[in-house]
Amino acid sequence: MTTHNAGTFAHTMPQEVQRLSPATERAFKRVRMGDRYFRFLCLVLLGYALGGRGFAYWGVNPLFIGEITLLVGVYIILKTGGLKQTLGIRLLIPLMVFMFWGMCCTIPYLDTYQKDAIRDAVVWGYGTYAFIVATILLNEPTRLQKLVIYYRKFVVAFLLLAPISTTLCAFFQESLPAFPGSGVPIIQLKGGDMCVHIAGCFAYIVGLGGGLNPWFTSLMMPLNLALNVQGRAGMVAFATAVCVSMVLRPFHPRAMRIFFVIGVGLFFFWASDLRIVTGAREISFEFLTKAINSVVKESDDEAMQGSKEWRMRWWTDIVNYTVHGRYFWMGKGFGINLATDDGYQVEEGESLRSPHNGHMTMLARPLARIHQLGGAFYVLRRILGGTDDQRGL
């Protein structure tokens, strides 16, 4: 019997079989580019979660990490193709209208407010990420499965590292170095933002966290929650995720273990009357009860009630001059400092620019009304046009 080694076969194989065709090589290169950017984007999101505002200032003004990642993403989708298919998705019509109107309402203010107008415009400009992610997923649908795997890694990394970031920010922020040229500590977190991530982790653990160590999730979830529940917004965000998870997977063992540890922790804080001061807030059983009560009724705590009334007055003014006033269609535009113009500025140097509510910010700027019209147009077209075009799903 005649034997052949690998070298003999390689020598006798046709040249076109030994090497990939140029078209195939280009296709593989496009896939690799998309995969690398996809992983990079996930790492950037982890950085935002663990570094907060401090991470957002990584870069050189005016190109920070968010803008750099956005520009790289635009280059990737233009290089790899697929944008035309993404633009054909009907679900993105309201977003397209939203961004187009935002651009039209930003350009007239550039001469007056310059950088401030551009900074405020990111509220619609970052919608570009939706097209980037949609294009990357449409080009390679298996990336959606990878995304679930990546988020699993995110949950583990976040629950493990977030307590370190929170502790450094709460107790050692003045000692933390700042990113060159920014003046902002490399870690600057908000408890409310952290609670949103904790809520996402909770939903994942209940829904898809079967392979995660039950002791790890049962202990680290309550620990992260205790370190970051410093405001009512964070409480509401976490409570909302819990309610939705319980409706979809009622009394799931993974959730019940977390609740048990939270209950033990609350009992410990109540019995010991332990108080941990973190900046202007404290972690204690009394604070938690006052914060929960203040969400649904008036509070006897002057700071909480004063903050609540201040927000309600400002939000009421925004509704009055937009929904019922002369800024119904155009809002106050981009670049103007809403806090100063509305008479609610409380920061030195007028660093506060928008109300502490994303919906009210959108209403005060000239976007909410046109976005509603875009959504209504989409719904009306779906009703009248049927569902023959499956790209709209």
C-alpha cells in the first residue's frame, strides 16, 4: 500500500484549494474586524460600569472614550458593510426621526453655544450606537449568542470588582488620581447608576444564571446593593427589575436565595443600628426606611423632602412651558443651560445643566414631541401597511 504524508498531499493539491480566494479572505477579515470591535465595545461598557464619569473622561478633549468608540464603530460598519440592510429596519424609523430632528435643532445653536451645544447633542448623537450594534449583529447573527456569553462574564466581573470601585469612590475619592487634562478622578460613580447595573445582573441571574456559583451570586448581589443604595432612584430601578423578574419567573430559587441574604442583612442593620457614612449619605436601616417612604409620600427628613420638592417644581415648570407653553414644538434647544435658564441652578460654576431626569431633559430640549410623532407614524404605518415586510420585525 502506498502511503502519503501531509506534505505530499499539500504538494499535489490544486493551488486554489491550498489558499483562500481573495474574496473569501476579505470576508474573513470583515468578520474578524466586527468581532474585535464587538469585544472592544463590551469592554468599554464594563469600563463605564466600573469607572462611571471618571472612565468617560478617558481620552483627549474633545475625543473621549465614548466618542472614540463611536467613530471606530462607524468606520467598522462602513468597512464591513450591512448598513443598508440596517436602515431598512422599520423599528428604527422613530430613532431616525429623533436623530434627524435633533440635528436640525442643534445646528442653529452652534454659533451661540459652540461646545455646549455639541455636548448636549450627544443625547441624540449616541443613537448612532443602535445602528452600529444592529449592523454588527445582522452581519453575523451568532454574535447575539456571544453577547449573552459576554454578559455572563460581565456579571461576574462587575459583582466582583464593583465593591472595590464603590469603596474607592466613597472613601478615597480625593486621593484618586485624575485622568490627565480632565480634572475628574479616574473613578467617579453614582449609586443610582450602579443600581441599574445591579438590576441587570439580578435579571440575568434569575433568568440565565444557572451555571453561576449560587454562593457567589447570593452574597455579592446584596453586598453591591448595600454599598450603592444611597438614593431613591437606585431603589426604584432595582425594585422594578425585581418585579419584572418575579412576574416572569416567580419565586425562583436563585432569586429567593438573594432575598434571604438581603433579609438577613436588613435585620442585622436594624438590630445593630449600624451607620456607614458615605459622603452626604449614610447606609443604615433608618435611611432605607425613610427613602422608601419618601418615594410614595411626604418625608419628615428635610433633605429628602427638599430634594423631592425641588425636582417636582422644576419638572412641573418644564411641563408647563413645553406641553402647555410656547416651547411646545422646539423646546429650548441644545447648548442652553436649562438649570440656569429655568432658575434652578444650585452648583457653583453652573455645572448643573439639566434636570435629574432623562425624560424631562428630552422634553425641555426639542426632541420629545417629534419622537412621539415618529413613534405614532411607525405604529400607524404598521396598522395600515400590514406585516408583509418581515424586516420591520
